[in-house]
Amino acid sequence: MKKLWHKISNIGLEKDSDPLFSREKMIFNRIIFLLILTFIVILPLDIIENLQRKSDIVGISTIRILIIIILLFAHFILNHFKFFRFSKIFLAIHIPFFLIVFPTLLGNVTDEYFLWYPFVPAAISILPHFIFNYKKERGILLFILFYYLILAAFIDHLLFIFNTGDLTIIPIIDKHYFIFKASNFIFFGFINISLFYLFNTNKKYEGLLLDANQRLKLQQEELKSQNEELFAQREKLNYKNLELETILNKLKETQAHLIQSEKMASLGTLISGIAHEINNPLNYINGNLEGLSMILDDCIYKADSKSEKEKNEFELDIKQMLSDINLGVDKVTGIVSSLMTFSYREKSVVSKGDINKIIDSTLRIIRYKIPEMIKVEKDFGILPQVNCYQDKIHQVLLSIFENALDAISEKPKWNNEKIILKTSLIKNKKSDFAQICISNTGPAIPDEVLDSIFDPFFTTKDPDKGTGLGLSIAYKLVEEHQGEFTVQNKDNLVEFCIQIPV
């Protein structure tokens, strides 16, 4: 039905025609279609009425309806060939003619026709207002309305002339002729004056809408131009974004190299001390092995001459030496293991790690740098296994330890200097965090420096003593864990705290 309505509405229209002109023609086609449907509905009702009167099935009234339906279909043909104006005039003329004049001329007149025939032209006069243009076709519209007015004024005279029987209503009309005529003219005038006012107002607002549409069209053209400009700018931005993405990738690579370089620099600083740390337990092992060898030789060659007491003493000495050897081996193994974890060069992977063990492992590496006068106090809480990059946590802790040692070494006088390590589990509504707090008794950080301490290349040390990258890189590594890294001055302490999600 929707396709049929669209097809009928566009009969005789061209694709590139003026929108306002096209709308008028579409309305005209739709009115014809609606009139056809109306009369098709009326036709069976008329036939039923004829049967109830026991007259012929096809009477004069039936013939006139059929003629009107045929003529309405003929209008589609006229519109198809673009005879729109002729089609409009013809439509306005033939409908009232075949509705009231045609049956009257054939003598088909009854009393009831006097009650509604004079009002049919007034009612149908609505139709021209919808199909004629008020500006371009005003003369034709007025002519058609005058035609309807003449029909309304004189149809009762035609009924008087062409009736073929005695009509009882004629004396009543003669008696009230003035009221009969006046009511017809008042009805006709009220309808057309109201429609003239409404359509003129509508045309006024249509003009305003056309102006607004014209302005909108200009604005659309401006917007189109702006969109094209924006598109060009977006293309430039996309190109810039690609450049920035390339630069960002290079920066990430540089950052990774900086992190590795800082790690290797720390490793280079530590390596001599670590060699010394390894050498001590190795010497310890060598010394015990020589002593053990001598004792074993003595036991083997002089076993028979030894008393039971001396044998027991030899056994105790051997066990003690073996214990010392195992202790030395454990120390070397621990140092090497910590060193391997810290210097791991492959791509880091997230794994379950024990934070307390990672701290101990880092301490093992840097232990040689901690003077005997500086005490290391540990207060480790019970922590669950944490998903983390273990080598990166090592690097963060090493940076903090080195910073703490450097800060303490700047003090002119040492008095009960210490580094305090504390771990704890922090619970809140969103998530649990493993917290590592490392405090030192070094001098307080000035307030004006406190906010810049994690900035890249920021350092308070001499140029030959620091690059300003250690804490900055540590801050980035903590961020990679979606954690927080803070620093604050406390009573006689500077405290660095790391929080890592569990």
C-alpha cells in the first residue's frame, strides 16, 4: 500500500522539478486518489439503497457515481502527460455537475433533494482551495468558486423546473424562501472566507519557511565547506598522529634502553663490591676445605692411635667445617641468584613473587655498600604472593636503597643512623595493596624539592655523582604495576612508600 501511495503521488512529476511545485502536484494526485476511494465506497451503498426501494439496481444516481469514478481515473492520464492545470479545472467543474446537475436534468428529483442539493456546492468548494495555487492561479480559483456559488444559488430552481412529480416540499420552501436562501449563502461564505484566511496565513508562513530553508541551504553549503576543511585538517591530524605514534614508539624504546642502562650502571657500581662479597665466602670455603683435608688426613693415617675423645673432637670439627662450607655456599648462591634476577636482560614477565624475599634479595646485593654504623631494621608483615615484574621491583628497591645511603652519607656527623624496612597489607573497598615503606635517617628533603624528586634528570647531587634518572625510572616502574610511589618527611626520617595491588 505504501508503494502504491508513493507511485500515485508521483504521477507526472520530474525528478529535478522545484520542490514546492512538486508538493502541489503530489497533493493533487493524492486528492484524486482519495476521491476515487470515497466514491468506490459510496457506490455499493447506493446500490443497496436502490434495492431497498425495490427499484433498478443501476439507477441514475449509480450512473453518475460510475461516471465520476471513470473521470477521476482519466485525471491520472492527464497528469501523466502533465496537463495539470486543465486537469484541475476539469476536476473542479465535473464533480458538482455530475453530483447534482446531471440527475436533476434527467428528472430524478425528490423532496429530500431540496434539503441537501443547495449545500453540496458549498461543501465541494473546499476542494479548489487545496488544488489551486493562491498566487499563480488566483483568477482560476475565483472563477471556480463563482461557479460553485451559482450552482448553490440556482440548483433549487433547476429542481423546480425538472421535477416530474408533485413535491410536497415546494410550498414549504416558498413560505420560508428567504431563510432557505440565506442559510445556503451564509454556509458558503463561512466556509470560503475561513479557508481564504487559513490558506493565506499558511502561504505567509510557507514564505517564511522558504526563506528559512534558503538560509539553511546556505548554512548547509557553509557547513559542507567547513566539513571539507575539517576533513582536510583531520587528514593532517592523522598524519601527525602517525608521526607522534612513531615518535612515541621511539620514546618507549629509548625509555626501555634508559631503564636497562640505569640497571647496568647500578650493576657496574655494584660489581666490585659483589665480587668482594663473593670472595669472602669463597675464602671461607677454601680455608675450611684445607683444614678439613688436614683433619681427614690425620684421621685416616693416625686413626688407630687416636683416643675416643680425640675422635669425637675430630668429628665435631668436621661437622662444623662442613656447616661453615654450606653457609658460604649458600651466601654465594644467594648473591649470584639475586644478581641474576636483577640483571635479567630478557623481556620481563609477570609472575607471583614474595615481596619480603625480593627485599632480602636486594639487600644481599647491596649489603657490601652499607657501612657497619648504619643499622638495617626489618619489620616484615605477612603478605600474599603479588603479581609483579620481579626484576623491576629489584631495580626500584635498589634505587631507594642507594638514595638512602647517599642521603645518610651527606650528614656531617653520624648518630645511630639506620634504614628501616617495613611491609604491610593495606585493605580497602576497591582493592588490597602490598605496601613497602623504606625510611632513612638522612636529612629531610626541602619542601620546594619534594614535588620534583621523581622528575626525570632532577638531582641534588653533583653532576659526577648522579644522573637524576634513578628515582624517575623507579617511579615509572611502579606505575607499570598500577601502583603508587610517594615520599614524605617524618620525624627525623625520610620515608619512601610503594603500594602495589595484590
